[in-house]
Amino acid sequence: MTVEDLLTTDDLDAIGHLEHPERADPEALLGRLLRAVDEDRFADPRDRGYALSLASGIAETELKDLRRALALADRAVEADRASGESDLAPRADRARLLHLLGRADEALAELTALRPLLETDPTASYLVDTLEDIGRVELAERWLTEAARAVMGRVGEAESEEARRAAGAMLYGLVRHRHRIRADLGRPHDDLDDLSDRLDAAGHTPGPAAATREGLLFWPQADLNALLLRWPALATPFGTNWDEHRGLVERELVELAADGVPTLALVAGSADGFAAHVADGDLDPTDEETLDSYAETLLAVRGVLLWPPGRNDPCWCGSGGKYKKCCLPRTRG
């Protein structure tokens, strides 16, 4: 088998885009994905579950076959477990499909089994989205309240800076999500809503990777490839490939959010534009000040992408996939 025969993560991201040309024939695309699964044709074996989740989504949305979608979600759960990946997202999808098929008790039992992850897994707010999707908004608020109070205790008890930052990032995500839901429900402010407001309003000077307070510099896939081809040393701050790069950026944003940086945003770099910036100023392309000054010039002429996007909105990285299935859970190295 040649490398060209293999499906990469980038290929799957592209297929996840609703405007991908193969979406015009969903049955054929579904067959292509399932053949890749059956023949183990993935550059990264951990992507079998991802492919099956995409197949489940195609069966549901394009083919309107909920039973087939559920069977594929079941396979995605098994594949992720076998490869050591988190099975959270496909299990939440399975619960939603069970609900749509009239099996509400089974759906709630599946989500309840996942409920403890809200206190330990930064991507587990996917469960809350699922509860909202199936009309259990008040239960979503209750679960977020319980999880936020449990995590708040861990922040104060953390024995290391790393543990404190991890718990702080969890807490920030929980109270912000909870605050939005309570606003939708018309609930009066309580202490956790006040905490969410304080975290949003808090000032903080970001670390060097943030480039500027107004926008974190990131590179679209083609620009990152061109950048690293010309200046390989930039792999140190930006990662050796696009998957690594967007994972680094997502983690940096989560950490900045946990530290209270308000109004987080991203600004997209251009390899050609950066080269011109370096040449015009006779600058060292690997120097942190050069990267900062380039980001500042972009902010003067370009808009920024506010972060985080909605979980069902297109991901900030430009893959075309939904944020909740793209960079939100993209933490593996």
C-alpha cells in the first residue's frame, strides 16, 4: 500500500466540511469511509473512530437514516476505545441518536454515565450541548453547577502550579458555559455567574506565545507548510506540522482563558506576508520580537477571529468541520 492510498487526518477534516465535493454523493462517500475502516487505510490508526463518526454524521444528515447512523456511532465508540482515544464524543452522539429514535431513557443513561467527565475532561461540555439538543436544558444547568463547584474546590487545593492551571481552565469553561445557559433560561445572577463575569473582565498579560493581547498569531495549513519550508527553526514555537500547530494554539488559548485574559481572538498569518515583513525590516525571522511586530501589523489591517467559536460553528482553524469535533478535542500530540 502506498502513502497515497492512506486517509490522513487532513483528508478526514476536509471530508467533514459540508461543502466538500464528495458530499454531493453521500452514499459513495460513506462507502469510501467504510472501506478505509475495513481495510485499515489510515495514516494514523487512531483516526478509525474519527472516520466512523463522520460516516455516522453522513448517514444521519444526508441520508436521513437514523438507525444506520446509530450503528456507525456504536462502531466509532468501539474503535476509539480500541485505539486508546477518548470515546466521549461518539458516546454523546450515540445518546442523541437514541433520543431521536424514541429511546429517551437509554439516551439519558448514556449521558449520565459520562457525567463525571465534566469535572476532569475539558471537552466534556460536549455532553451539555447534547443535553441542550435533546431539550434537557435545566439538567444541563444542574450538571454544570455541580461540576463547577467540585472543580472550584480543586483549584484551592491544588498542590502544584500545573494542577492549579488545569483546574482553573476547567472551571473557566464550566462557568462560562453555565452562564450562557442561565442567561437563556432567564435565571438571576448567583455567585458562579459573578465568577464568570469576573474572569471575563480580569486583565492579564499573556505569555510570549500569545504575540499580542488582541490576537494570537496562527498559521493556516498552506502558510504553515511554506513557513517551515523556508525557516525550519520556526517549528519550535509553531509546531512541526499543522495538526501539532493547531493543537498548540488551542491549548494556549485555553491556558490564557484560565488566567483571565478577556476577549481572546486569533489572527491568521501569511507566509508571503511574513517574508515581506522580514525583508522590509531586515529582521531575524526566528526572533520573538519579529513575530510580535508582524502580528501587530496584521491587527492593523485585518480582522480577528473571536475565540472560542460556538461548539457547532465552523472551527477557527479553517478545516470546515464543527469546532466541537475539530480543535476543541484536539489535544493529542
